[in-house]
Amino acid sequence: MTTETKTSHFFAHLARMKLINRWPLMRNISIENVQEHSLQVAMVAHALGLIKNKYFNGQVNVYKVATIALFHDVSEVLTGDLPTPVKYFNPAIQQEYKKIEKIAEQKLIEMAPDDFRDDYAELIDAELQNDDERFLVKAADVICAYLKTLEELSAGNREFELAKKRLNNIIQDYNSPEVKYFMEMYMPSFSLSLDEITQETLL
């Protein structure tokens, strides 16, 4: 075990997640940053894992999935949040951005102390995660983006109409039983007001 102390900038970088706003090219009624988005993704990914394990014969480590989700966008503290229309404008741009993401991830991993580097690599580098872990985090990420569109549309912001349709199509294309269960069980409540969900809870 290494006992010498050396300063690491790892967590100082992660702390900047709250400074990076998502959806930068779109008019937002409620600004969402990467840090709060990552917390929501972790909660949803954890739920998807539980659903998979309890109802669909899964054997997922839900705690690891939730932790991976917390770290799934950390490279953006170095790259910023590239808007989806730019990121996916054409295959060449998408491929180059993936390379940039990979470099940023590796740079962050290298910031961690030697004794913890492999542990953080498992959380940051998707290539070190199994198929179930990668899928559940990705599905949770898309679900949370979809929830953001519902929030904006409910506030009268039509800017998110096309994004909602695109994300809904992605969710349907997953053809995943745990995703379908989550959407049917939890999604309707997001269209209700606070009074409505509070009254139903009290009944």
C-alpha cells in the first residue's frame, strides 16, 4: 500500500460539474447542470437495476450501477457539454468527439492517486463495465433527458417538443422490460402538479 501523500486535483475537477450547464443551445426555463443531472441519472439507473433484478431475472450490482451513473458525465469538466445537434451532426464529428471524451476520461483517471486509479477507472471508463451496467446507465441518462423535456414543456417551453419525440423514440427502441416498467410505473407522476401527487400520497 502506498502511504506517501501527494496532492490530487481529481475532486477539485469533479466539483466543477455544477458549473457546466446542459442543453446550452436551447432556451431553458429551468437551468440544469451536469452535477444535478448525474444525481438523477444515478437514482433512475439504480431503480432500473432493481426492476431488472426483481422482475426480469437480472443479477446486476445496483450500487455499482448507481455509482457509475454518478460518474458518467465527469469528462465534461474538461470538455464541456457539447450540444447533441453538434455531437451527432455527422459520423465524423461523432467519432472525433468520442476520441476527445476518451482522452478527457483518461486524464481524469490519471489524476486519482495511484492506489485508487483502477477503482475510478471502473467507474469512468465504459469499456471496463459490463453490458448490463452500460445499458442501464445509458437508458437512465436518456430517461432523465426525457424528463427534462416534460418539465420544460409543462412550463410552456415549446423549444423541447422535437427533443421529447426523439428521446421517446429512443426509449421505445430499447425494447427493454425494465425501462418499460419504469416508464409505466413512474413516468405518469411527472405530468402532475405538486398538489396532485401530494393528495394521492395522503389518500
